[in-house]
Amino acid sequence: MAIFKPTYPKPLPAGAELFTKAGERWARWTDGRGRKRTAKVSVDGRKVLIESRTWHAKYRTAAGPVRTVPTGCRQREAAAQVLADLERRAERVRAGIASPAEAAAADAAGTPLAGHVAAYLEYLSTKPGKGGRPRMNAQHLSDTRHRVGRVFADCGFKTLRELNRAAVERWAANREAEPDGMSAGTLNGHFRAVTSFGNWAVSTGRLAVNPLARLPHRNEAGNRRRPRRALTADELGRLLKVAQLRPLADFGREVVRADGADDRDNKRSRKTWTRAPLTIETIDAAAERGGVALSKRPELVAQLERRGRERGLLYKTLVLTGLRKSELAALTVAGLELNGPRPFLVLPGHATKSGKRAETPIRADLADDLRSWLADALFDARSAARAAGKPLPARLPGNAQVFNVPTGLIRILDRDIAAAGIPKVDDRGRHVDVHALRHSFGTHLSAGGVAPRVAQELMRHSSIDLTMNTYTDAKLLDLHGALLALPALELGTGAEADRAAATGTDDAVELSRAQHAPKHAPTFKKACQKRGTPDKTAKNRRNTQVAVSGCQSKDLHGMALTGKLGRVGVEPTTHGFSVRKPCPQVEQKQALASDSSAACTKSADSGADTNENRGTAPAGGELQGDALADALALVARLPGLTDAERAEAVRRLLKGGNS
């Protein structure tokens, strides 16, 4: 319909010169930049009407009402083109060529982005939170405002039409390239904020599609700037001690001379002395001095002691339950079930991170501490009611908070760990903060042998990977002790076996080796089935089964001493096992084995002997007894032979031929 430049009132500048032009009153003045300015004066004569620098357009929408929108153009021709586009879209909707939603999205695309961001934040402020929370978390709302505003400002986005994924990706790459660039977690937080804004714009018809969808998130696991660590049992003990004593011990710190005190003219100046820092060695004495210094103020001493007791119990509850700081702050008296055989606490859905109601078991010693704490709180409430002349309460209100969790708990914890001699950052760059106590809970569960699935349930994690990797500090696990669960393996040599045979202790050697063989190289049950570790370098495995004795059944010669055995396949010769000749018991087992009777009878006949003919060789040239065993051992240790060549050599020895 028309384009125009609207005006807005502004107070009449001091020293402005008034004059009349074409029957209207005008003002002339010099602005702060030294420029001459003129503007119309309002009817009352107290304000000037400043003309906008950009043109606005007035047109009739497809629904009928007249609408005025800013064009953002400083040139009249450009503003006229914007007006023509608006009228063309309205005509397309009236003609049924385009839908009203498409027209609305097209209209919103050219409007200033700041208005859409303000509408989005207003929507978030009225949106219910998780778990029945009446409103969304205030910190989340503040973070969203900061992140969306920063990305859009740095990328130079002015309107919805200008939003594009490539510009945001370039912004993220520039932030990472900075010397102290953003971490992966921070970048992902910005990505989630702008993506959620785009989804909201689509749902409200302001955009047809979300141009910021599917932004490539960074890998947070490999780029953590502040990894946390778990505290050891000794560190936790020192922390609880310091937490209880430090409120009173701060009043008993010793006075020491400050650095540079000797250089000051006024030797009695406050800057010449300071208080010595508390340590785990001096905190007991400092607490005693603090009690003496405040002996005339018993109410303050009792208050400080109660504060220390609450702080120690607060830390203990965090470590033994794995609660988050916000969950501990929301814990009420009604959420504690301490009198049953299995005490537990209940967290309402609005207090948990997942938004679901949760029940967490409590150790018996912690339950005793909480009962005592609540009993003292009831005693204090009754004392206050008695002093005020009010009825004495029979019990604490169910909605009363169990702990007064201060907002600056992280600063209090930093002072406590400093006094306890616990480094804030260890040699691996890992930090200690309030949430590190939850890491300590998960780590000590794993170190205590708790099953991973049970630990996941106690941590209330949706993924066991989060419990085992993120919330388990491997440095506190007994990795060396875990190796003791592995079997003890003995590594022998052929020479050792020969010495054992010469001294008559070879049976003991064979028995000790046989105890491990079924666990590591079982080769029984099925005929000729290879169950040992395959030799992948051998090209042909059909005829390369080499036994360490004259029989093809490896189990019959000390590998497995019990069980019903059949003919089996074996892996190539292992030097850790000695070579023995068949014994009469082996011959009986060979005769009973249905699958191997034909193959083993010949070996048993050629190798059978008694103690009387040990070490003798018949006139026919056949090797028997120890001579045959030594020859077989030699073949097993010869280097450079393939499995087929080694098998042929063994076959010739058994027949009495020369290898």
C-alpha cells in the first residue's frame, strides 16, 4: 500500500533553535558529534520528532487486516521492492497458490532476529520443567540466553533469513583455534541452544525448516578441560575431619609475620602480620585455641560447632549416596525413611536430573548420623518455640530441608581440601570439586567389587558406560591385585624335563603341567578336532598334527589325566612340555579308545617297555626307551622344519628308520 519513515519523540535538545517552516514548528541544534540536525517539534513544544533512518511498509495481508512492518532498507527503491514482495505473497495466498503457513514463514524471515529470540526466551520461561517442575531451571534459561545471543551476534545474523549452518560451523572452528579455545562440551552446549531455537521457530511457523539442525557435535570424551577425580579413603577421612573443625579453628589460627613486614616503617601496622593457614597437623590445636578465644561467647561456639557438624555430614552424605548438589539441597525430612530395617531416601521427580522419582538406599551408619542430626534439629526447634512462647512442635515439618546447602559450597570445599592437604588439581590435571564426591561414590563401589549393573542402579545412570568410564576413577582401582585372579602358569624347557627324568622327579613335573593344560589347550571330546590355538602360518593342516610322543593322542601323555578320552587332534609341539615314552597305563587307555585303537596299537607295541629294558636298543636298529624319547625331543626342537617334515621324521623314528 505505502512505504514511509516513521517518527519517534525525543526530548527537545538543550539550546535548540526553534523556527517555523511551511506553517510547522521545527527545531535546529548540533548533536554530540558536531552535526547540524533539524526535526519537527511536537504539538506541546517539549519534544522533537526524530525520523527513522529506515523505511517501513504498510500492506494488506491475505487475511484482510492491514499490517506495518519494517523493511530494514534505507533506500526508497529497495523498500518499494520489499513492499511489492509482501503484496505478491498475500495475493498468492488469496489465490490458493501458497498456504498461510508458508506466507507467515516468509513474512517472519525478514523481520529482526532480536524479536524472535525474545519470544523464544519468554516461551522457555513459561515452559514447565522436568519431573513436574512448574518452571524451567533458571540457570538453564540464563545459559540459553547467553549462548544463543553470542552465536547470533558473532555470526552477524540480523534476521531469520540469514541463519545458516555454514556460518555457525565457521564460528565453532574459530573458537577452537583460539589459544584458550572453547572445549568440546561448551561448543556442544552452544550447538544445542541454537538448534533448539531453530526447532521452536519451525514449530511456531516462523521457519519452514530449521537451517541449524544436525550441527556436527564435538567429541567431549577426548577434550575434557576439567576432568574430575575421585578421592581416596584417606583423603575422605581428612576432609571430614577438617570440615567439622575448620569453622571453629579459623578463630584459633596463629599470628605470624607477613612477608615484607621488616621493610615497613610502621611495625604495628595490620599489614605486618597475618594468620597462619590451617593444616591437617595444626587444625586440632587451632580448634582448641578458637574455643578458648570465644569462651565468653558460648552461643557462637555452639553455632560454629553445629556448622562444622552439618558440613561434615553433608560431605559424608554426598559420598555415601552419590547425590548431586541440587538433589541434596532438595532433600526434605519427609524424604528420609530411617527407621526400617533397610533405610533409604526418596527424591521427588522435580529434584532429580532425569525428572523421575528415585529411591536410594542408605548405609546404617549414615542413617544413625541423620537420625541424630534430625533429633538435634527438633530440639533446637522446640527451644526456639519455647523462647517465643509458641506451642512446642511434636516433629519437624515434612517439607523442612535436611541440610542448609550454601550456594558457595564449591568455595567452602576448596578451603577444606586445602586445609586437609588435598591438591585441587593432581599431577594428571584432574580437579576436585563438589561433583567429584559423586565420582568418589562410583569409584569406591567399583573398587569394592560391586557388580557394574548394581553400581549403575545406585548411580541412577541410564547407561552403564557412563558409570564405568566417566564416574569410575581407574587410578583408585586395584589393577595389580586384579592380576592375582589369573591362573599361575609355569614355563619349563626340554632341558629341565630331561634333568627331572634323570633324577626321577619327572612325574611331578608332568603332573604340575597337566593341571594347567585343560584350561589352556583342551583337545578332547571329538575325534581329530583341533581345539588348540591354530597355527595360521601353516598352509596345510591336514597332515601336520605332531604329537610330543609316539601316539597321536596328546591327552594320553599327561595333558589331561581324567575323563573319557577319544582320539584327538593336537597343536604343534610346544617346547614347554617334555617328551615321554608311553607307559602301560597309556597302552590300556589306547586299547579302550575306539576311534584310535588301530593308530595307537602299533605305537604302543613299538614303544612299550619296562623299567628293566630302559636305555637299551634292540639289534634290529629300532629305537626304544630313553633313546627313542631323546630322538623325538631332538626332532621337536630342530629349527627350520615345516610341520610336514617334522611329522615325517617322527614317523620314521617310530618305524626304526633313520631321519
